[in-house]
Amino acid sequence: MDPIRLDDTRVADYLDDKLQTLGDLESLDELLANIHKQHGELKQQLHDAQQVFADAKQGSVEHNASLKQRSHAFNKDLVDIEKRLLVVTESETSEEATPRFEALLDNLHRLDVANAYLELLKEVDTLSNDAQSKLQTSNEAALAPYKQLRSLHTRLISLQTDAEGAAPQLLHHVGQITDALRAKILDALSADLETVLKKIRWPTPKATIPSHLQEEWEMAVTKLLDLQTPELEATDPTRATGDVLQLPPVLFPLEVLVQPLEMRFRYHFDGDKATNRIDRPEYFLTHVTTLLDDYSVFVADHIQPILLKRFQGTDLALHPLYIDASSAFITAVLPMLRTKISALLPKVARDAQLLSHLMHELMKFDTTIRDEWRYDGGFGVEGWNGLSGEFLVQGDWFGRWLQVEKDFALARYQSIIDAPDFGDLDYESVDPKATKPTKGAIRVNDLLETITDRYRPLTSFTLKLRFLIDIQIAIFDKLHERLQGSLDAYLRMTTSIGRAVGGITKEEQDKLLGVEGLERLCKTYGSADYLERAMRDWSDDVFFLDLWEELNDRARQAKNIGNMTIADVAERTSSAVGTDGDGDGVALFDETAGWYSRLRISSEKIISDTLNNNVREALRAYRHINPWASLTGPSASTGATLSPTAELDPLLSQLTTSLGFLSHALAPAPLRRITRTVLATISNTLWDNVLSRHRFSTSGAAQLRADLAAICRIIDGAVGPGVAEAGLRKCLEGVQLIGLPVKGGKSESVSTPAEEGDDTWDAWGGEDGGEPESPVASPAKVSNAIAGEEEDLGLWEVEKRLFADNQSAREVLEALGIESITEAEARTVLGRRVELAG
């Protein structure tokens, strides 16, 4: 489209938009003025844009010219540099001149470094000479240049680390000069302190600083502290270098104080004196604790104020090893012990008893220092592992000591299980109402508690866990295997296949199924129960609780737990290791206690099964007799005067002997559980084979009641009153039902049989000898009975109401106090009464 025509179109559209009505013509002047204004603004914008474009174009031209000029100057300088480089390096080309020039620069750099080294060595030499010259006149004056030299050496160590060991020779040389100067100043200042100590006759335990020597004393001690301060500030007393723990430094004044004490110690315990005995490490350990007691007052009175004055308000005050005089004194005394123990350990390593004795005496000493003197070695809340920890871990003696303790524990365990009375039940060591463990189980538990006492003083978590798993849980596992093996052997000998394979005779089997077998099972049950409860009690011990919490924390954080994985530790201790579950039953001995719990449950079940089999066998003859419908005689009318059936004697004898033994061997709770299973077997056997199978006369029911009463007397006498009645309740209620008396009432006009055992019954007839009534009681009679019109419930009334309907049956059973028999079972049992045979 033509641009002119396009503009015309836009103008036409604009005018059509603005002039749509006649009234819009009145604003035509205003519209023209607005158009002229907008046109002027557009012209001004166009002018400004053209000016900016012109300026940018001019700037671009000038910039290009400047770049060309700088490029020309650069090329000129480059040519000039290349010419000079060729002249300096005596080369013909720039490629050849560049590496030669770099070599010259490297030489200049090395020369600069060497010059700096010389300046540094000159400064070191100046400080050293200055300190030595001042040392001739004033010990105190020599401290200032020495501190500068020590500070310089400290900075060099830091720079050497940052520079990845660039100047080891320089650092070694400066260190030698610094240490030599330090030794000279230390000797001089130590001599000053020794002079004061001689005046007070040190090391007399009751030594004190008189007032006229107080200033000299404080000055001598303070100078030594000033000499050591730069080293202390650059040292972390608990820092570990690799796997080796850096021992805390001994304060110089305390080192001077301890020197005569160390000489005395070496005199008594390094020579051939009677006090130096390899089998009595407690001699030199007690000597050290005596030193601490004797000189603690002097240290507190005359060293503590100076330490507070010198270090209070500084960073060193945060370390108790520097600010606390007692801790500083202990730190100064411990090196003599380290030297003695280092020399003694190789001598006792070949003797298990001596090594064990030394370690336990050492742990006792550590406990004394830690608890009575509150010494933490500078570790604060993390705790001090003591000298025992230093030698066991850092000195790598733990493996040897652990093996010694393990061999001792296993030897003691072997002697326990080899003892003739290992498997005897102990009736005296526990409460009379508790389950009786074997003497061997008690001794093993005592052995394991002794082992706990032997490693309880250790502070290292890893060492304690190794003791727990490698010794204690290992012995628990061994004893469990032995007890489980005994139980498995019993099962093999009491089965048909086992008897055939093992050659067990019938007499031997009878013994195993009798009291002898029960005693064998109770030994396993009692031992498992005793050790399981012991482990549960241990899990509540503070020592094992702390061990469990730390183990759980480390497992959650995947921290080191010795040389074992988390899965290995969980398998030996508890599957809950490393989980967030803190519920009941989660403890350190979960896995082991679980094994013993399962063994206890298995033993109890086998005891119950054995008794149940014996009961079934003892009732074999009884359940096949059938005198119940034909028993007669005046004495049969009352169960109180009846004797038990002769065929019941095997059961009564079996219950008397077995429950009599179990009542002494087991606690009431398991005894009741086992008795309930036996009673259930008796009840089911009598119900299925006697009550539900045979017919009963009144005398027969009374005889069965007398038999049940005999069983109840024996069981209640052995287990406790009420247990037998509760277990045999169904049978007792069945006997009550089947033994209901035959008698008449207001609504009962039937007559009893003329003769016991007569096959012809007129019990269903009325007084006139008419047709017999229906055996189902009428609803009217049931209602009368409920209303209280019946004086007593006899056989006929119960029969009528029992067979009327379920509601009537439930009501009559409730009236009789029968609860454990259902309506159907009651009808079945009552139908076994001979009077109801028709």
C-alpha cells in the first residue's frame, strides 16, 4: 500500500473517531491545538534522537582511533621488549629467550627468599644473643627476647603448615636455638626456685613459706610461669596428634617441686628395695596417692594463689590443668607413674595373673584420682580415661589384657560346669517362693557380675563393649547351648525313636517321665528363668543403661563402635540398636535374654506335656471302668464318707509325687500355670471318657464326686486352695448335675423307682399309674419354679425345665449355680442318669 494513502487512511480514521456528532465540531479548535502540541513534541524527540546518534557516532570514531593508537604503541613496545630480551639473554629469537628469562626470574626469587631467610636468621640470632647476654645479669630481663623468639617460632610452625612443609631446615634450626635458649633460662629460673625450696627444707610434708620468703617465692614461681606461657598458649592439652593423645604439659614450677619426690619414688620402686615388688603394684600406686594427700595443703596454700593471679582473665584460665593447683600437681606427678608402668608392663605381660592384677590396681588408682581428686585430665565433661586408658588404648595392651580376662573367665566357667553339684537345685540361696535355679546357674551369674566389676571402672566405651560381647555374652551363649542341649537330650530319650537309637530301657524311661525327669526339666527351667531375670535386672543397672544409651547414639550417628559393624553389635545385644524406639523391653541384653526366655518357655511346655502324658496314662484304667450305674449301698448316698475308686490311685499317686516336687522347685506363678494345664487334661479326660460315656446312678455320681474331691485335696494341698476347683469346675458341675437327688415337691408327684437298677420305671407316671407325662416340663411349671413355688430343685424338676427350652434351661442352670456347662452339654450329661434312661 502507498504510504501517502496509508497516512490519509489513518487521518480519516482519527477524524471519524473524534468528530462523530455535530456537537463535536464545537471542540474542533481544541482538537487542532492538541494536534499541534503533539506534533511539536514529536519533532523535539526526533531532534534529540538525532543528536544522540551523532554523539555516539563521533564517540565510536574516536574510540577506534584510540584503539589503533594503543595498538601501534603496544606493537612498538613489544618490538622494543623483544630486542632487549634478546640482548639480555643473548638469544637470537624470542622463543629461545623466554625460558632463559624465566630462569633468571626464578633465580631472583630464590635469592629474595634466601635474603628473607638470612634476615630471619639474623633476627633469631640477635634475639638469642640478647637473651643470653641479659641472662648473665637478670633472669627476668632474658624473658622478653625469649618470648619474641618463641612467638617467632610459633608463627613459623603455622606458616610451615600452610606452606606444606616448604622450609623444614629453617624451622628445625630456629627450633633448636629456641629450645636451647629455653633450656638455659629454665635452668636459671629453676635454680632460683630450688634456692627458695632449700630454705624451707622441701620436700618436708609440713613445709610452708615464711613471710620473709613470700616475695622471693612468688617471683621465682611467676618467672617460670612467664617462661612457659607462650608454650601453653600455643598448646591444647587435649589435642590428639593422629591416633596418639598429646599428654598435657607439666607446669615448670610444679616440675621443680616434683623432682625430689620423683627421686624418692625411684629410690623405693626402681631399685632392689623390698618395696619394689612386681606382684604388688599397689605399693607404688598407694605411695603416689599418699604424696597427693601429704602435699595437697602446701600446693593449695602457696601455688593456687599464684596461678590465679597469673592466669585469671586469660584464655589459660579455661583449662583446669593450669588454673587449679591440685590438677597441676597431679599432672606433674603422673609422668613418674607412666615411666614406672611402661617398664613394668613388659615384665608382667607373660604372667596372666600379674597382668590382670596390675590393670585392676591401675583402674582403682584412676578411679581414686578421678572421684576423690576430681581430676579430669583437661577433658572436662568427656572424661579422663586414666592411666589405664592410656596404656590399654594408646599402648595397645588392651588385646592382651582382654585375652587374659577371657581365659580366666572361661576357666572359671569350665570349673563351674565341671563341679559335681553343678546341676543341683539350690533351695537355700533364693526365696522359698521363688523358682529354684541350679547351683551352677547361680555361680555363673556370680562370675558374670565379678567380670562386670572388673571392667566397670573403664571409661572407654569401646573397651567396655568388647568386654561385654567377648566375655559376658559369650559365657551366656555357652551356658545357653549347654542348657538347650540338656533339654534336647531329654526329648530324645523320652521319644520312641530316641529310645530306639539311644538304647534307653523301659525302666530308665519311666524314671525320666517321673520325678527324676521333672527334676531334670526344672533344672533347665530354673536356670533359664534365673539368668533371664538377672539380665533384665542388669538392663536396669545404671552402668549398663549408660552403655546402652551410648551404643544407641553411636549407632544412630554411624559412629565407630570398635572393630564391629552395627549389624554385628545388634546381633549380639539387641535388634533395637540404632533405632528410635525407646519402648519397654528395649535393652542391652535383649537378644540373649530372648534366647533364655524361649528356653524357659520351652522347658515349661515340656514339663506340662510330660505331666499331661503321665496323667493320661494314670487315668487309662480309670476311664475304662463302668460301675457308675450299678453302685449301691447306704454309704454311697453321701460323698463325704466314700473312699476314692481304686483305679484312681495311680493318678492320685502321680499328682502327689509330681506336684509335691514342683511345689518346692517352682514359684507359685509357673506352678499354677502348669497345674492348670494338668487340670484341663484331667477335666477333658473325665468329661469325654466318663461323664459323657457312662450312665450314672445316684450312688455312682456320689462316687465320682468323691473321686474328684480326692483329686482336689491333693492339688490344693500342693498348689493352693481353689486351684483344683477352678480347673475341674466343668466336671464338678457335671457331677452336681448328674447327681441331683430324686425327690418330690409341690408340683412334683412322681415316685422314685422301687428298686435300684430295675429296668422297669414308672417315674413318668402319676399317682394313679396312668400314662407317663412328657419328659419336657410344661411352661406352667417352669413359671411356677421361677416364681419361687418350688422349695428344692430335684432331678425331675431340673429335667423338665432343662428340656423345656433354652431360656428355661439357662434359668435352671443359673439357679443351680452352674456356669461352665452349656445348655446342650447339660442335657447330654443329665441324659446319662439311669432314671432318665427312657
